[in-house]
Amino acid sequence: MIPFEDLLWVVFYAALAAFVVAVVALGALYGLRGRSVATQLIVVGAATVLATISGILVISFMMLLNDHDRSVVLAVVTSAGLVAMAVSVLLGRRLVAANRTLVEAVRADRFRPPPVRLPAELAELSRELEAAYDRLAASHAREQALETSRRELVAWVSHDLRTPLAGLRAMAEALEDEVVADQRTVQRYHGRIRVEVERLTEMVDDLFELSRIHAGALRLSRERVGLADLVAEAVAGAEVLARAKGVRLRGDVREGLAVQVDAGELGRALRNLVVNAIRHTPSDGTVEIIGGIRGGRARVTVADACGGIPEDDLPRVFDVAFRGEAARTPGGGAGLGLAIARGIVEAHAGEIGVANDGPGCRFEVCLPLTV
Ligand SMILES: Nc1ncnc2c1ncn2[C@@H]1O[C@H](COP(=O)(O)OP(=O)(O)OP(=O)(O)O)[C@@H](O)[C@H]1O
Ligand SMILES: [Mg+2]
């Protein structure tokens, strides 16, 4: 039985020898830090074997081991060490192979996690890469959709501008050449010119607003506004149009709550909804604007009697330049109103949506309540 004090010395010298080996190994690992994991694993394996051998040499120098025992122990440790190194090499090669599979998957057009079982860290990396790829693909798709709608918008808008411009030019030429001379026709031409100019001005104004929204340049000057005032304003602004079309227009706010909004911008968004509703409601129909509270948020709904929007069109009505079949007629809108309304509502951290309901459809605007 070895005395306790000798055992402590053995531990001390063996730890010292192992420490020296560890320092050399760490130095080597530092020098090789940019190399393959397989190479670094070989260094770790070699350091483990060398630390054990140095311990054995220490105890043989302390005369605790005779020559015969030392040879036996060294032979055992060396063969075990060689096997351990072989395992390190195998593990290193597996890691390198797994890494290569991942790299090949990343190089492919569409990243899919490799169908092999990866070590936990690489599997996590693979999951993160897949999520990043999906996000990238989604934003690419969004960008393409935006680009397509922008191209369509330019095509439609230039068409929409050209048609009334051609009319204006014809009327102006007729007036200039005095082709029309009787007082009533001259007056009618003047009236039409004014209406067309107003429509074109509105369209240019909408385009400007939309480009400000898209550029993120919409500056909101928020103030505390009663929901009732917003609804009353929207009703008042559309009353003439409703009367001219024979549509009943009703506004109603049950709770007296306030929101912190840019009254001008939000009024514009609501006006777009109400004007659409009146345009698509047959005479004698009703358009209802209701303000209230829902799920801790302020809610304004605009319900009409349009007969419902086709299901296929529902998700697209807020797209720039989208117009339903019936609206693609000369003199119809440019398909900007709802895109503007959505931009304004989202700039207020709100949400806008539409669903078919009853005799028509219901547009819904939700806004955070003022605290
Ligand atoms: N209240 C509604 N009822 C039925 N369809 C609607 C209603 N509001 C919008 N739509 C459909 O959504 C399309 C897009 O509406 P949006 O307000 O963006 O454009 P627009 O009214 O055609 O033109 P603009 O508003 O630029 O004058 C409309 O063309 C119409 O087909
Ligand atoms: Mg509109």
C-alpha cells in the first residue's frame, strides 16, 4: 500500500507533467485554430495520450514502478492511445463529411436540410439556415409582387391619364377652332373640362400620397381625436355623393372614445372607404359607418350593399392598382384608394381588413386606443 504522502506527490508531479503537455497542446491548437476540426481532434487525442505517458514516466522516476511494470503499462497505454487517436480521426472525418453535406445544401438554389443525421450543433445551424432561407424567399416574393404591381400601376395610370387628356385636348381644340359655338355646348365643354381636370388632380394627388407611403415618408402629426368626430367628418364629406346616388348614409358611434391619430390622414383613409362603399352600392341601398371598441382597440367599420366582392378578389383589393372587373372602365378609379387607406392605417400601427357580410361587404379599421 502506497503511503498517503507519496500518493499526494504522485498526484502533484503527474498533474504538473499533464499541465506542461496541456500548455503545449493549447499552443498547438491556437496555431491550428483555422484548420479543420479533424486536425484539431488529432491534437487533442495526442495530448491525452502524451499526458498519460508523461504521468507514467513521472512515477517510474519516483521509483514507484519497476522496469518490467513500466514497459507493460507503457505498452498498454500506447496501444489504448493509438485506438483513441483512430477514434478521434474517425470522429473528425464524420464532422468534416457532415459539414460538407451542409455546405452543399447551402450552395443549392433552394436550401433543404440534408437528409442525414447531423451533430446537434450542425443540426441547429441547419434549422436556422432553413428559417433564414424561408425568410429570404418570402421577402423576395414580396418584392417581386410589389414590382409587378408597380409596373401594372404605371401601365394603368398612364392609360388612365392619357384617356382624359385626349378628351381634354379634343374639347380644347373644338373650343379654340370655334367648332362648337352655341352657348350651351360651350358651357357643357367647360364643365366637362373642369370635372376631368379635378379627376386628374385627384389621381396625381393619390399617386403622390402613395409614393410617400411607400417611401416611408408619411409624417403623422398625431392629436387626440374623438372617434365620433372622425366618423361624423367621414359622413359629412360623402353626403353630397351619397345624395346624388340616392344612397342612404348613416354614421353611428356608441362609445365616446378617443384615438391618437393624424386626423387629416386617417380622415382620408376613411373617406376612401366610404366613397368606395357609395360607388358600389345601388341607389336606395345603405352605407353604414360604425365606430366602437373591440378587443381593446378602436374599430371603425364601413358596411355597404355592393352585393359582395368575389372571393378571389378579397385578398387583392388592397393591392396597388387593383381594380375589380366592373371598375376597369373609363372614368373608373385608378385602384389607389384602398392601397392608400391601408398605408395610412398601418402607419398608425393599425390594421385594415375586409369581409363579405349581409347585402355587401364590410371594411374594418382597427386602431390602438389612446392610453
Ligand atoms: N365597398 C366596396 N364594395 C365593392 N367592391 C369594392 C369596394 N371597395 C373596393 N372595392 C373593389 O376594390 C377595388 C379597389 O378599390 P380602390 O379604392 O383601391 O380603387 P378604386 O376605387 O377602383 O380607384 P380609386 O380609389 O383610386 O379611385 C375596386 O376597384 C373594387 O373592385
Ligand atoms: Mg376607391
